[in-house]
Amino acid sequence: MNAYVYKPFKYFFSVIIITWIIESGMVWLSYNRSEQRAYEELFSLMLFIALLTPCIVALLMIFSSGSGELTRDFLSRTFDLRRIKLNYLPMVLFTMPALAAVSIYLSTFMGESLEQFRINKGVIFATGVIPAPIFLFAAPLSEELGWKGYGMDSLRSKYNFFTASLIFGLVWCLWHAPLFFVDNYYMNLLWRAGWLYVLNYFASAIAAGFLINWLWYKNRGCILVPVLVHASANLQGIFLMGNIAKCIETSLFTALAVFIVLADKKVFFGRPSERIGHFIE
């Protein structure tokens, strides 16, 4: 039995409330912008702080816990790359791009164009000033240090891995919710396109979450693994991928997630472990 008891409700509630306050400011700002450059700079700063919230809350809870074991485990999973199993690297690096490419190709049978493969060289995320290459890696890094540094461990200390992954997926969707009201933001454009695309976004996030969590688990909790998978998923943001292709991609994500769960029942349905840093080999 660990001396430290994980606090999943405190962690996720804190992350959501803090993030929602920041994102509510982003919503207001998006409808009350003045000078464009100043707006982009402030918007980008607020977005970056919101993305850092899971990490900041996790670090505060870990380093104020008084548990040396919890702190050492976090540092090991953050910096010890020997945890990565090389046979999983191809899946880590190429699964998300491959699914996106297949989805775009399949969408051509529904009247979509192969122009979706064209890179939007001028893309700037969130109508802000953060260049895409920086955002692609910085956003997953800031998120996953929190989600996999504390969040998922706190859930799997209470539930089996399947339930923990499902709860995490739902919370992840809830965490993003205010962004649907930011004028002209990616999620706001989905909202305008129709509720089906909003549901598809949430379904995709939950299914992709199962894949990312599983790869993290199979690589003994190494945090770099979900960072790389998350970054490769964000990579599709620099392509002109249409909503139909994204719906196809969600179907592929879901099929893969179901296959992984059924193929690795020992991991997903084993009893939750209260041991810090415990992973079934």
C-alpha cells in the first residue's frame, strides 16, 4: 500500500476550472478584438497558459505531496528514455499519420479531393502567433506531462484501465468545451458546420485517447511516448483535411481502439493497482 493516495477529483476539477476561466476570457476576447496583432499575441499567450494548466497542476500536486516515491517515479517517466520499447516505435510515430492518409484517400470515394494532402504553408494555429511546428510539439508536451504525469495514474489507482481511459476521454472532451465558442477557432468552425462534426470530434478524442493511453502503458509509462503520438495526431492540422475525411478517421480510430482493448484484456480489465508506477509487463 502506498503512503500517497492519488486525488483524481481534485486534479481534474482544478484543471478544468482553471482552464475554463482562461478559455472564457478567450471567448470574450475573440468577439471584442481591436488591433489584430495585439489580439493575436494576447490570444496566443492565453492559449499557451491554458495548455500548460494540466502540467502545472500536476507538478504542484506531485512536488507538494511529500511522497519521494511519487516524485522519483514522475522524474523517471519524464527523463528515462530506456522505458521506451523499440518495437513500439513504428506504431508510436506512424499510426496517426497513416490513419489520416488512409482517411483522406477513402474520402475521395465520397467526392472529396486529394488536394487535402496539400500542406497549408501559412497555417498559424488558433489565429494566434504560435508557429505550427512549435505548437505541434509544445501543446502535446504541456498536456501529456499533466495527463500522464499524474492524471491517468490517479484514475487507474481507482479503476481498471478501460474505465480509467473512458473517464479520461470524457474529461478530455469536457476540458476542450469552451473552445467551441471562440469565434473562428477550429472547434467553433466545426460547431458552425453542424452537430455531427462536433460529435465526431468528441468520438475521435475518446478513441484516440484509448490508443495513446495504451501505448503509454505498454512503454512503462514513458511520457515522451504520448507526446510523440499526440504530436503526430496534431500534424494533420497542417493539411487541408476535410470533415468527411475526419469522420472516416474517427471510424478507423474506433476500430483500432476496439481491437486493442479486445487483444489486451489483461491490461484493460485487470484490477487497478495502488502501487506507484506499476505497469503489467
